[in-house]
Amino acid sequence: MPTQAEKAAAFLALHQRPDPFVVANPWDAGTARILTALGFQALSTTSAGLAFTLGRRDAAGCVSRDEALANARSIVDATTLPVAADLENGYGHSPESAAETIRLAAAAGLVGGSIEDATGDPANPIYDFHLAVERIHAAAAAAHALQFPFMLVARAENYLHGRPDLDDTIRRLQAFEAAGAEVLYAPGITRAEDIRAVCASVSKPVNVLMGIKGVPPLSLGELGALGVRRVSLGSGFARAALTAFLHAAREVRDHGTFTFAEETLYMSELVALFEPD
């Protein structure tokens, strides 16, 4: 099993490559094992996938920091790959909360994590610019104090909260970069020209979210040509799994038939994915 420092170095190297890579998003130890067996190079948790697993809605405050980090630890323990985490807004509004979450994430075995500028308050969904920057500055200081490179991702959430303001999003990402973030991320941006503009506006690697219904199906190569260096799927795999489950359950309930089984893997195929490393 690689050490945390070795995983961190490998994760950093992926971000330094000229071509983009996919950081796959498991929601538990089992899916982490499967993604590892399939040959992905790095993993990151999904807050939505975890919330659904716990029978909760995906919303700020529905999953505690302790629960999220326990889930992250189970994923770290299930794989030899570098693992990062969706750390939501740092589980608190203050800069110190964001910093403490980074320290706890590192203690859980993670080598990266994201802090977003969404407040969790529907009436005021995005932090004031200056507070948002202070929060990333504190998180970056905590990350830089670690004994290994921790890939801090700063997220500008405008587009996920009904504020499709490209200029403000770029302003925030540039300020987050200046505050010490290692990766920049604006989930919800889907147009190729906007993705290109974001990538051109900063010097650090940009992460783009794919696997969302209705998003133009840009390939990994096309995203790389736009300047993207990292692609994540968020809750994409979790939603795909739950969609298949729902279709199967509805077939049994509504028709009393079981044809869904023809599309499933044999038990032997599934068991093979969980063979010891």
C-alpha cells in the first residue's frame, strides 16, 4: 500500500500532465474498489452520492463533517489510489472552519479536497466575495502546512445556484488562485467557449464537471483542447446506478416481470472486481 505522501505525489503528478485525466467519484468502499479495478488513476468522494446512500437529500447540512470524513476514510482504506473529497463549504461559514476541515481531511488519509463558496442558505446562496476569498486563503494555509502536497480545489458555485455570471465566476477563481488554491472549479459551466475562457483566465489546473444530463457531450480530448486538466463526474456514477435500480424496481412493481436481470453482471464477474490487490 502506498504511503499518503506517495499518493499525494502521484496525485500532484496527474495535475501536471499536459493531457487531462478523470478523477472518478465513488460513494462507498465497494464502488471505490470497482473503480480501482477498472484502472482509474484517482478518486474523489461525492457528497450527493453519500447523502443518497444515507437516505438523505443532497443539501448543505444534511451530512455532517464526521460522517463525510468517515466515508472518505473507508474509501481511502479500500484503494491504493490517491483519494480527494468533496468537502462542501468546509462544514462551517468561518475561514477557520474551512482550515480545520482541511486538517481533518488530511488526517483521514485524503490528499486533496474541495471547498466551495456556496453558503447553504437559499436566500443568500453564495458567500460575499471577500469572505469567500478569506475562506480559501485559510484553507490553503492549512493545506500548505502539511508534510505532503494537498490538492486544494476552490469551487465557484454561481452556475449551480441560478447565477450564470461568467465574469464574477472568473473573478472569484482568479482570487482563489491568488489565495493559494491548487485547482480551480466552477461546476455548472457547460458551454465550450465559457470553459475555454475559464481555463485561459487562470494558470492553475481547471476541473470541469461532466456526466450531467443535458450537458454537451464533450469528450476528454475535446475538453483537453479547451485547456481543461481534470474532469470529475460528481454524482454521475451514483445517479447512473440509482437510475438502473429504479428502472428494475419499477419493472417488477408495475409489470411483474424480471427482464432487468438480463442486463446485470453475473455474480462471478462482480466478485472478480473485489479480488485482493
